[in-house]
Amino acid sequence: MTGADRIEREAYVPAPIDRVWRVLTTPEHIRTWYAPGGCEIDPRPGGTVRFRWDEHGEFHGRVERAVPDALFRFRLAHAPDRDPLGPGQSTVVEFTLSPEGAGTRLRLAETGIRALDLPDEAKAKHAEYAALAWTSALEELAALAAASHN
């Protein structure tokens, strides 16, 4: 496979870390910056994650680690209605938050793309699409957290 196995993005958010955490982990906010078709999330280790897009379907996940105001990591199925815990069926998405000046540094990493049970071409397309989607999502999340803070 020639595509990326890791996608990394980061943004400075001019809002306090607790506000960024709420926007990152609360369903009503997630519907605004990431999954407009709906969201269910239990942001505790072992908790379930469901993101819905009308054009793509419902994607299932499982929270692996959650440290309020610091780290949120979940496993997310690569296709709708898949078990995220099945071998080769998911990637790991991790957000880390750290204070920076009067705001928050938010970092995102999605890993495990090469381990997906997909042909190489589909893995490369997943990486390309995810990179674009996460760039847009982080911009939306940062704008929402900043606007809600002012």
C-alpha cells in the first residue's frame, strides 16, 4: 500500500480547554462540527459511539480512553453498520488537548489504516477522504468552541 497509515491534524482553539472538551465530546456539538445526521456517544472507556451522515450511513465505534480535558480516543468502524471491534474493521481516532496561552492546542491522529481489511486502493481512498474530512471537522470544531466562548 502506498497510502498513509496515520493522519495527523492540529489546530489552535481560542477557547479554554474545558470548553473545547465539551464541544469535542457532547452529541449536540458533534452534530454541528462532524456528524450532522446524528450522534450518540458515551465518552467513557468502553462507551459506544455512533456517528450518522445521511449520505454515508451510521458508523459505530467504541471509546478506548477518555481523560477529561486531555485525551479522547475511540475505535471507529471504516464502513457503516460494521462492528468496530472486528479484525481489520476500524481505525483509532485520538484527540489530545493541551493548554496553550489563553486557548487550547487540539491535536488529532487517525491510525491503523493499513490494517483495514480492504484492498490497497480502498485503503488509499480512505486515507485521502479521512484527511480532508478531519481537516474540515477540526476547523468547524475550533470555530464552534471559539464562538461559544465569546
